[in-house]
Amino acid sequence: MTAPRDVVIVGGGPAGTTTALALAHAVPEHASRVVVLEKARYPREKPCAGALGARGDVLLAGIGVAIDVPSAPVDGISFLGSRGEAVASPGRIGRVVRRTEFDHALSRVAASRGIEVRDGVGALGIHDEGGRAIVQTDGGGIAARVVVGCDGVGSVVRKSMGLGPGQLRAQVIEVDTEPVAGDRDRALLHFDSTDRRVRGYTWDFPTMVDGRQLVCRGIYHLKPARDEGQDAPDLAALLAERLRAQGVDPSRCKNKRYAERGFEPATRLVRGCRMLAGEAAGIDPVTGEGIAQAIEFGVMAGRFLARQLAVASGGSVSLEGWQGEVEASRLARDLRIRSRLMGLYYGPSRAEVEGFLAESPDALFVGCQHFAAQPCDWLKVSRVVGRAAARVASSWIAGALAGRKSQDGSRRR
């Protein structure tokens, strides 16, 4: 058993390391009482499309952190659906990073501020003992007043809280390739929703690998738990088909697979002295965006813990307020909206939503501003809301008229 800690954070990605940094920024003297556990050794391979909205960097700047790693700048988004294409390019909205480099750089900042980061140490399980949690690792046990689960899809902390894997899960596959002649503007994130075999989208993002300008291409496929047992598309075969159509030889590409968990508003994020943040709690189920959300989770969690540790002094730490803190946050409000939109976008109304996006580039523009934490253009927001309301009303009226005609026909027969 190693020396006890105030806080043990399981998971050394953006959520976990940012939690430690935000706590240390709020109360610097707590830095030496925090340990971050990362099961892999930095720099570790971490498959991820890498889109980091500028709001993530803004949040890090708020706790005095700037991460300078090779990045591909992003100025906007393009969306191709079954009814056309829309493009929005309001200027610098973020960048594409490599998680291998980004996470490692973030961990180095944490270490420079007196936070103990143990890489190559995985959490095996957690149990309660004497009012504290004991985190069992492959390097021994650690007693903690608080354990924060930031360990992603396979979260050990989440499992120790009696929570299942969740209902909103996604499968993702990606490759890094050389650019090809048919590629679109490199300053944009390109989304393609035209393949109906995928409940999600395909993408082409700019990326930087070993100083080379490459393109990350992939497929995001949402697979809710209720669909377990149903045949799932062969994502590797679909990606290979798409690569060939783009002029890329799939045999020269290395497939990288990973899973994601969507945010579910009803999930309990606290149990005793354990709490969840980042993807262990859940991310955007519609797009799978997660880096900036993980950072936002981490900033909230670190500041929350700083307050709770101050109140608790040397005694037990109450975490019950974490649930309400998250539920009242801008982040949770955003994720709740996206969870509701999931059924609309990936359900029977998908073509209608695609048509709306193709006809309403303002909707993409507003999305870009949100991604970048830019001031909201309320004129564009009002136009988007007005068009959406008109489309919903038109659809409802058409459905009502069709129903009435059907009833009239039945009466005549």
C-alpha cells in the first residue's frame, strides 16, 4: 500500500489530467495530494479523429494551460447529405491534434505543477474500506478520499459503481492516408452522411503525422444497446470501399478501431467517494465529439473538488453535489439536447434533417461558433429556429392531410 492521497484520478487523458490541473490551479497546495493513473505509458497510441474545438483551448487557458503540439488548423465544416451539401467557414474554430502528442503534453504540464502522474499503472478494481476507497493497481493499493473515474469506455471506476456500459454506444474505425486529388478544402472538417448502411457518418479530417500533412478518414457508427444481436455493418469493408472510391489503396492503410459511449442524462455520476467525468460519464452521441467535452468535464470536476476538499478539511469528502453540478452545467444542457436529437437524426426523419442542413448553412455556421466558443450570432440562430419551425409545421400539416385523405377513402369504401 502506497501513501494515501486526497484524490486518485483513474485515466490520464484530457478529462483526467485536466481535472488534476484545474484542482491544482484552484488550490496549488493540493497538487502534491493528487495522483493520476494511466495504464499505458506516454506517449501512448490513442486512436481518435482528433478534432479539438477552440472552446477546449479556451477552457485550458482559463486554468493557465496552453498545449503546443503539431496541429492542423480548422476554419469550418462541410456536410454532405442525401439532399445536398452545405459549408460554413467562419474562420479559425479549432484544430486537429494527435492524441498521442496532446495527452502526453498535457501530462507533462501536470507533472511540472507538482501533480504525480503514474503512467504504466492500471487500476484493477476499487473497494471501500474505513471510509475511503482503495484503488487496487498492478503496482499496489492506493487509499483515497476521492476517486475520479476518467477512464473512458471501459471505465473500471464506472464498473465499481455498479453501472453498466450504457445504452448509447458507437463503433469507430479510422485510417491516416496521404491526400488525394479529390480531397476537399483542407481547412474544413468534412462529414458525409449519405451511406445509409451507417447509422452515423463518414469523415475526412486534416491531420499532421510526423510533420506530414495527412488526412484522417473514418466511419462513426452508432450502435445502441437495444440493437445488440442485430447484424452490424462490417465497418472495415465499408471503409475499404470508400477508400477505393476516393483513390486510396486500403491495403496500404492501418485500420484503427475504438468504441465510444454517449451521454445519458439519467446516469448516476456519484457513488460514495467515487465520481465520473469525461467519457466515463458520456460524450456527444450524435457526432462522437469528445476532446473539448472531456476538458470541460475536467475543469468542472477540478473546481468542484477544490471546493469540497476545502469544506471537508481532513475528513470525508461529500461528492453528492457533483450530480447537480453537472446537471446544471452548460455542458450537460448541450449533451441532453444532442441525446434528444440523436433519435431525430438517426431515425425515420434523417432525410428531412439532412435536407434542412443542406438548405440552412446558417445551422452549420451556428454549430461552428459553438464548437469554437465564439460569440453567438443571434440573427443566424433566429433564422435557423424559424426555418426548423417552418419545416416541422409543414411536415405536420402534410401528415395530417395525408391522414385525413386516408380516412375519407376508408369511409367511401
